[in-house]
Amino acid sequence: MAKVGIKCLTYAKFTGGGDGSAVTYSGGKMLRDYLARAELTETRNTQKEYADDHQIDGENCLSAVALALELVNNNADIKKDVLGHVTDTDDLVVTGDEAPFVGIGYIMKNRFKGVITYETYWIYKIQFTTNGVAADTKKEQTAFGHETINGDGSGVILTDGGKVYFYAHNDTHTTEAAAVTWLKAKAGITG
């Protein structure tokens, strides 16, 4: 399957839940023309128990997730919303404040044998940081640069069963509109 696109960066401020109840969010936003790349990685706890010279048991479970987002237009609103920066007059000010927890997601466009499908991801609770800003001198050809923000996901417990949830994924959307509706519902965006 070919990954042929990514779009609709969507996020909302985490406001509560996740301790045996549904997660709640506020201030949900869906942005277009911002996302150049997303890389979701999982860290797994893999341990093995040995006895009598062979493996008798093992542990293999998800213990953490991380998300790197490469943004084409990392504007002040995104920096305020997901990095915790503030504005002072016309300046965006980087403070020592802690970045807020947010829920965040996006849509991936896939193509297989000419059929287009849409895959959605929603990370329930994540906190972001930036790698800083780099710039290059003007050269013979324009080089487009993107800023990357990195997030570490925190698991949430959505039900009384105690199972930890890190993210939701849906690869059954046959239209972009259905994928957009799914993301808006996760972020609490109406309309």
C-alpha cells in the first residue's frame, strides 16, 4: 500500500478523564496546509523469563508512544496551543511554562491497486517540545525548511477494566469526509 498523503492536523487541549472514564478536550482545532510529515513510534517492553535452559514466559506490551510532527507553517497559534508559549504585544514569548497535554491526530491517504482509502490516528494525551529553530543562508536553489515538534504520549485508562490506551487508529474510511468527521469527533469539534 502506498502512503500518498497526510493532512488535517487536528488537536485539542486535554481537560480531564482517562482515569477510568472518557477523555475530555476543549478548544479543538483542525488545520490544513500545515502538516508535512508525521512519525508515530511505539516503545515496547519486551522481557523474557528463563528456566531449565529455555524461555518459559515473556512480556511484550506497549509502554510508550512518541510522535514527531514536521510542520510547514508552525505559526504562533500552534506554538501557544501545543507548546505553551505566550504572546506579549506582537511577540511570541517562550517561557519556562510547562507545555500542556493535548490530544492530537491526522489523516493519512493511502492507495492500493488504484483504490484510495483514508487512515486516521488520534493520540489521546501527549505533551510536545521543539528542537529549536535552524536556518540556512540563501543558495542557488531554494531549500524549504520545516520545523519539527516532538511529543511523548501518556497512556490513559478509559474504562474500569484498567487497560491503558495510547492512541486510536482507523483504516476503514473510504472518503476524506468520513475521516474528517472521525477526527472532529475525537477532538470535540462540532460543525
